Amino acid sequence: MRLDRYLTASRMGSRSEVKNMIRKGSVSVNGITVKDPSVNIKTDDDVTANGRKVLYREHVYYMLNKPAGYLSATEDNADRTVLDLFPAGLRKGLFPVGRLDKDSVGLLIITDDGAMAHKLMSPKNHIAKSYLIHTDIPLSKEDSCAFSEGIVLSDGTKYRSAALEISADDPTRAIVTITEGKYHQVKRMTERCGKKVLYLKRLSVGELKLDPDLQEGMFRELTSDEIEMLSK
Ligand code: URA
């Protein structure tokens, strides 16, 4: 792979920025300064830029705590999108894995890895997703049973069995776990039980949990253990 490509793939800067870096003599490969951006290197070569080791990563993975008011999209003419929460220099190739509604908050994975996104989104894989919900009216045991049996909407839409764990302290709070990702699914299932979702926060996707230290609107890279969890 060309050295300039290796450095852009490793998020060291835009193609022109890394070319300048290389031409200035700030990059070395296996201890030797290389000034030609087109030099071919291997992904396991030891590359340093400005004296710091470059970690080659083919893809990047971020955990975003999505705030309300942002679309789960890469661009939109009218609304802000979740990519607007990332600095321009990081945005290239990134997209959200799946969607949270504009008014929903919580865990959203942002990546440039299409294969991983496809795996997480594929309905065949039944990846569990859990959400904290607040409702306008207290939820009941009957609602939990209905979720578990599989809700069917009046238009015939069928949802797989889901868990509704109602808070013992406040029955307008519950954790919902679904294994599909249909449009407005949690809101529609809850509405079918005669209750309205007032607040919806995604807490987990598969084994990946929203970092409780991550403020709304903030993102961080996934750790290698977290990436591993998603790759299982
Ligand atoms: N279900 C919904 O209804 N909305 C979301 O944002 C996510 C799941």
C-alpha cells in the first residue's frame, strides 16, 4: 500500500496533509526517513510520523451518545445529522450503524466498516438492542406479556417476542429489549399497548453497552475489546 494511503487510512490527515508531512521528512518507515509519498509499504511495517508510532487500522469505530435533535444520517438538507457532531477532519467515509429517531438518544455506532454494519443490521442475526423508555401512562404486567408474545399492529406488522422489564420504583419506566430493528419499533409496540413513549434511550447493541461516562453529544473510539464484542 502507498505510504500516503496508509497514513490517511490511519487518520493522520487528508491526502494532501500527509503528503506534505512525508515530503517534509516527518515520516519514517522501519527507522528510515521516507520522503516519497508513493513508496509502497506493508501494513505491518513500523511507521512513525512526527516521532510517534502510527497504528494502522483499516477501519474506525466510534461510540456516540446521540443527543435529541439529530438525524441518524450522513447528510440532510434541513436537519443536523449525527456526523455534524464529529470534526470535519474525521467524517470521511463514516456513517451511523442503523438509526435512532431524531428525538431518541443514546448509543449509536459510527464507523466506516460496511461489512460490520451489515452484520449488526442484518435481520437474520437477531442482534439484541436494549432501550430505556419513559411512558405517559404506567406500564403493566399485561404489556410485558404482550411484548413477550409478540406484538401485532392493526396493519398486520408482526414483531418478534421482546422483553419489557418495568421498573419496580416507577411503572412509567422500563427497559425494552428487541432483536429486530424495524421502523419506530419500540414506539409502535408501546403504542399498541395504549401508551406513548415520551423518552427513548438506547443502552446497548449486542454486548456493547453505552459508556455511562460519555455525555450526550460526545463520542469516543471503541476499545479493541469492544470491537471484538461486535465481531463475534
Ligand atoms: N425504536 C423506536 O421507536 N425508535 C428508536 O429510535 C429506536 C427504536
